[in-house]
Amino acid sequence: MKTALIKNHLQEVSLFKDLSEEEIQPIVDISQLRTYPARSFVFMQGEPLDRVFFIHSGKVKINKTDLSGKEQIVSILEDGDMFPHAGFFRKGNFPAHAEILETSELIVIPVGQFEQILLTYPELCMKMFKVLGEKIVDLQNRLEEKILRDTYEQIVMLLLRLCKSNGEQVGEWYKLTTHFTNRELANMIGTSRETINRTINRLRKKDMIDTDEEGYFIIKLENLEDEII
């Protein structure tokens, strides 16, 4: 039963969806489906990097901590996402913490065995490089935002990113499918909670952002895009 679940899920992942039954079976054979409770850690920053994960269900927060213990949230991952992307063709340690936000089922694949499969199927290897390339572009864009944009624009661009990565369209609005506190938003771009509060209130007065009855942010994407010059 678990083997069938793993295969069905992996066949929906963009990295594997074009593989034949023969090509995907070796990946299924080395995979395990594990359940993690909320507030547990999949791995800690600095531990040996020996596994990669695909989210079957649930949400996972990826965050780093500096020497002073300050948190920097890298991303909030949901169904279908893979992590860490830095897990291939390198030796080292996990670059961040992975914390479970709600009970999650993860497909776990040993890095060493997966690398051998990637090398066996060049087309799959090329897809992997494309995924990694997209992550590099995302990181470059975030660095550019930090250097060239003021704090207000950085917050607006963060909200735009979250609409695409953690949002679903509901009419003319986008609803963020993860509950973000202002502190968590601040930790994503290295600003203060007070600055986030002021910016959210400013955008709320412009009718660009609101919260629904469950406390999730809803955002007018097109209007918000006009804030970026």
C-alpha cells in the first residue's frame, strides 16, 4: 500500500512525471514514506546531509539560525515540494532546519542512492539541474531585492512571492494557504515585526490586503504588483 502511495505521488512531481514505469520503479524501491508530527524537526542545521524529501502532505518550514540564535525563514513548503535542493552531488551538512508545521507525510530518499539513479538516467539528471537552476535564479532575485529595493518594496515583493508559492486564487484575491504571523514575515526578509505591521496597515488602507475569517491573508495580486516601480 505504501509503495503504491509513493509511486502515485512521485509520478505527480514535475521532476518525475514523464518517467516510464521502468524508470520510476528504482526510485520507488529506495523511498520510504514517513509521518512527522507537528512541531517536530525533520533535520537540524549542521547535521550530515544524507537524505532528500518530497512532501506528500503537510507543511514544512525551512529556516536558518545565526550564531546569536536569530531565525531567518527561508521558505514554507507544501504538498509536492522537494527539499533540500542543495542535497545533490555535494558532501556536507544540512544548510538549515526543517520544522514540521502540521502533521506531514514525507517521502524520504537516501542521497547516495538517488544520485546513482540520476547518473543512470541522463534526462532525469537534466531535469534536476533545471530545478536547481530555478532555485539559483530565485536566490539571485532575493539578493537583488535586498540590495536595490527599500524595505517597503521588499515586503511587497515578499507578499507577491508568497501568492505564487503559498497561495491559491479566490476570485480577484489570492489567499495564502499558510498562516503567517507578522513576526514570521519579518524573519523572511530580515526586518522588524513593527515594520511589517506598518506596511500591512498601509496596504490594508489601499484595499490590497486583508485577512479572512480564519486569519489567513488575502491579497489583490494585480493591485499589489502596481506598487513595484
